[in-house]
Amino acid sequence: MSQVASLAEIRETFELLSDWEDRYRYIIELGKSLPNLPEEHKVNANIVHGCQSQVWIVHRLENGKLEFALDSDALIVRGLIAIVLAALGHRTPAEVLAVDMDSLFDELALKRHLSPTRGNGLAAMVRRIRDIARRLA
Amino acid sequence: MSHATNITALRSDFPILAERVNGQPLTYLDSAATTQKPAAVIAAIADYYRHDNANVHRAAHALADRATAAFEEARRKVQKLLGAQRAHEIIFTRGTTESINLVAQSHGGHRLRAGDEILVTELEHHSNIVPWQLVAARKGAKVLAVRVTANGEIDLDDLDSKIGERTRIVAVGHASNALGTINPVDEIVRRAHDAGAVVLIDGAQATAHLDIDVAALDVDFYAISGHKAYGPTGIGALYGKESLLESMPPWQGGGEMIETVTIEHTTFNRLPFKFEAGTPHIAGAIGFGAAIDYLAAIDAQALANHEATLLRLVTDRLAQTEGVRLIGTARDKVSIVSFLLDGQHPHDVATLLDQQGVAVRSGHHCAMPLMQRLGIPGTVRASLGLYNSPADVDRLVRAVEKTRALLT
Ligand SMILES: Cc1ncc(COP(=O)(O)O)c(C=O)c1O
């Protein structure tokens, strides 16, 4: 369960990109480099509900740290997943709960993707990750 | 009355079209979800609240008279729009969905027996499937679906093979919201009546585009939404044949729909009030009436030509765009095009179009059985209204090209 780009890298890159095309090109790139979830994990039990595209999530606790793997059939959603994983992956449950995702997405000017009315399910994904962390904290 | 023939000039009647989104001028291509509203409709709603607001059919004061007169006048406008013979055959509802639920619960609940069949099609919106499933489960009836061909047309041979002596209700859309297909409703009504079934037509996507004449169609029920035809949300109507509506039990109970009430027994009001429990959406009905007036003032032939020209243009331009695959190529269509871009997810495409100011819909369009039938997860849908122009089509096509470059 690897991470494609670190949060620091993502932050730096976003700072350099001023127009929407470049930002989306980067999100799409992140999406392309996100490792695929093995097919056997793409089952109903792992689906994150509330997304227009399909999103799957699996997790395990390793040495006290939560490791997540997510995938989607939509490329932009995969890019957003890469950002979520950079922020929330490979952390203890308590650390996951301490991250302020709202302000991160605000900073990246991606806030509107977190709004619950958006079909991409980013808000649902973050909620699901936090639920898992809460159970294990 | 002189009818507006210059359709292009009508765009300026819609204040919202001057909005900018994501820093871009708005190209609104999601009219099948809901149309934008002309200033006349917005003004009619505001004027009602400013000058005439009161509850209808009750109080003996001047405002109540005005509100009631305006509300009932709106009913007559809907009657005229649909070609109904009697105003009391028009029931105000929240929209198409509520109209269909009313028929399913009241007529279906009253008439259906175990083993009876309700026939829908694979083209239907969930609103014309799920209400039938609910009543079917309650009554032990069955919902069957007529097949749709690969180009998105109802397979009439399959209709013939599925319609039979157990068929009680045939429920079919006038035009498909997902693909735009215009269905041969007159033919379907004829075949259903030959088999002794009652027919409901979901007219949600027809109202803004097609001439509707329920009397000539001889259809039993016709369901519409105001907001799909330049009117406000929250208001719609059900047309029902008088004899059928008379035979149906009330659906919801409350004020307005009663004649006398004792704790033991209630007698019900006459049509249409029997089916309009509670305070209705008075402002909505008046706004809907204003939308009907607005449409009536436009030359119907000029409007049809305008939309047909745009549909041909958007279809041809998209067909020539690399990577685009059109979904739904029926011969007769309202101004809706569905498409896929290479192997890209419709949601990705719609997100990038939105960044360019182009508002489209992506997904299954509340027609999951149709998507399953076509073997696709969904589509990108551009749907056009009277205010769209060739420039909008051009912006869409350019935005699709840019989207493709970004995604591949
Ligand atoms: C064909 C069709 N039927 C029914 C509906 C439901 O209409 P409403 O949501 O206004 O009740 C829609 C709206 O999307 C539609 O397009």
C-alpha cells in the first residue's frame, strides 16, 4: 500500500500551478500514478457510498499505523484519492483524526470537491477514513 | 396574439444566463434536469406574494378571492397546455414523480390484484419504475419492462409480446431524459387499450418540446413537472380521465380534499380537490401558468425548428469529434444528446467541462436499467433549451476537445 506523492510535494506543486488546466492536469497525473487496487478488493463490501463514480477502500493496521488503499473508476477521483492518501495515509488513528482536511482542501483550492453535494464522493471518502480511524483509536 | 418567431432573441429573457461559473461565461446544457426561468415567471411568483397572497378556496376576503382566481386560472392554463377537456381533470402535484405515485397508489392500489402486470420500458426514469414496484409489492402484482433496441428505441415487437390479458397498466415516457428518444406514444396507447390496459405517460421531457394533446392521444393519465418547462420547481400536474379519477379513492388525506368530516366518517370533495390535500403550492401553480403563457407566446413551429437545428448541429459536431461515441441514435429525438468520450468516466468529463463553464449532466440519469441494458455505467448528457444557440454548441465541442486532451 504505497503512496504516490508526499503531501509536501503536492503542496509545493499546487503552489506553482496557477490555472485550472495545470491543476487538473496534475490531479490527473496523480490519478494515473495511483496504484490500482487488486480486483479481488473491488467488491460491494468495500464500496464507499455517496460517490457518483465507484470508489473502493480497504485498510489495515500495521505497527500502530493505518494503511489505506483506495481506488476509483474515475481518473480525477483517483487523483483526489492520491491527495487524501498523502494527507491521511501511514498515520496512527489519532493522527488521522487530527488532520484538518477542510483547511487542506481550502489551501489547495479544492474545497468545493469536499462539499457533500458534489458527486465525486470526496467528502464520503474522508468520512469513511475518519470512521475507520475512530473505531481503531 | 402575435407569436415570437425570433427564438435567438429570447435568450435575454433568462437573467441567470448572464451568470459566470468558474470564471467563465455560463453555457447551460442541463435543461433536461431543470430549465432556467424567464423573467416573466420570476415576476409572476414575486407579484403573487407582493399583491395577492392568501390561502385558496377558503376565506371570504378579497385577497383569498384573488389568490383562488389566479390558482384556478393556472389550472386552466395547464388544461390547455395538455389539451384536456375539463379543468377538473387536472390535479396539481409536486411534479411528475408525485403524479405517478398518485396514480400508482390510488388507481393501482385500488385496482391491482395478485398476478396482475404493470408494463414499463427499459427507457424509463426511476420515477416511472419505482412507484410501480412499490404498489406491485403491496398487491402481489408484477412489473415487466419492454426492451429497448441498441439505438435507444422501444422495441414494439417486444411490447406486443409482453402486453397481454394480465396487463393492467402500461406506463411509458413520452421522451427519454437519458437519450432524448421520442416514443411512439399514440401507437403504444392504441396497443395498450386493445389489451384493455390503462396507460400513463410520463411527460416530464415532452412538455418543453412537444405538442401534447391528451384528448387526441386518448391517454388515461399524463404526468408533468413545471420546472422542466420553464416553470418553478415544486409544482407539476397529473391529467387523468374524469371517469378514472372519479373511480379512484383519495390518496392523501387532509384539508381541501374533504366535504364533511366527523370523527367517524368523511365525505370527500369533488374533483380535482379530492386529490389535493393540504394547502397547495399556490405561487408555484401561478408561476407554472406564467411559464405556459410564455411558451404559448412563442411561435411553435419556429421553436421546433430552432431546437431541431440545434440538435442536428450538436449531434453532427460531436459525432465528428475524435473520441466521442454517441449513445442513443433514435430517429425521433428531443434536444438531448448523450455521449461517452473514449474510455473516460462520464463524471471526469463533466468535471472538466464544468471548469470550462459548460454545465452538463453525467451519470446514469436516474435510468439505471437503461444503462444496464446498454452495458455502460452512464453517459455525459447535454440537453438544450430554447435559450441555447449554435455558440453554446460550439463551446461544448471545444470544451470536449480540450477535456479529451487533458484526460488522455
Ligand atoms: C423522464 C422523466 N420522468 C420523471 C422525472 C421526474 O421529474 P420530477 O423530479 O420533476 O418529479 C424526470 C426528471 O428528471 C424525467 O426526466
